[in-house]
Amino acid sequence: MAPISEAETSAAPQADENDTVNTDDLFAESEIAADYLEGFLDIIDSDGDIDELTRGDRPVVEIVGKGLGKLIGQNGATLEALQELARLAVYRKTGEHSRLMLDVGGYRANRRKELTELAEKTVQKVLDSGRMVRLEAMSAFERKCVHDVINATEGVESESEGSEPNRRIVVRPVAS
């Protein structure tokens, strides 16, 4: 099954100024996903504590503990697959697409810090050279982290190009 694309993720229902995000619904989504993931951990005989929460307008599930590397996989590939399975579990119960975010062992939090540093260095490189820079292929989560930093910086702009799994970010100077 193909992961949900960045466009599909951003096309999920969003609250606008006239709507309010129902945190009870978001928390219910995180509980459904946590129950699914707890069953999964039991099946593979893996330990981990599961925390259900919400951040902003997203349900979040965090699995914490030791020896969770097998749940992350190479470059977070297993984590992405588990997130998709958890989203499907939510969809099966609610009939609604979920923007659930799964983190295992703090991988996403650490990766976000690394990507922020990469984006800041890339911005400086583009501003210093006046030339476009193409970054390596990234997941939708990783691209969003980089785009967020680029969008908050004057003098540069970014866009994604290519198709999964080779979708990457291009950062270029903004014409004056």
C-alpha cells in the first residue's frame, strides 16, 4: 500500500477560522490508534509504553521504551508503514481519514531537529551563492519540516518536485 502523499495529508479536513477542532474527536482517534498499536506490539512480542495525545489539530501516538529500533526501520520506513496502518485502523472505526502522527522512541522529534538544521544550512547556502539547491529525497513528514523552516525565512522559497519515493525539495532564492 502506498503511503498517503503530502497532498493527501494536507487535503485532510482542516479547521478554518469558523471551525473549531474537536479535541475529543482527535483524542478518540489517538485512542483507537493506540489500541491498534498495542495489539500489534503484543503480536510481535515487543515492549513499549504508548501515550495518546493531541498536538494542535492532530492526534498523536507516541511509543516509548527501549529496543524500539525495529519499529522505526531504515530511515523511518517501518515507522511510516506503522503510521499508515494506525491511520487505517482509525478509518475503519470512524469512517474518517485521520492526520494521526506516530512517533516511536522520539525518532520524529529528533529527526525534526536534524531537518531544521539542514534547512537552516541550506537557506544560508542559497542566500550566499544565489543558486538553487536540490535536497535528497524525503518523506512527506521530512519535507514538511524543511518547508516550514524555508517558509519562515525571507529571501528563499521552496517547492517539492518528483514523485514518491523520490520526491525532494528544491530551495531557490526569491527574485528581488
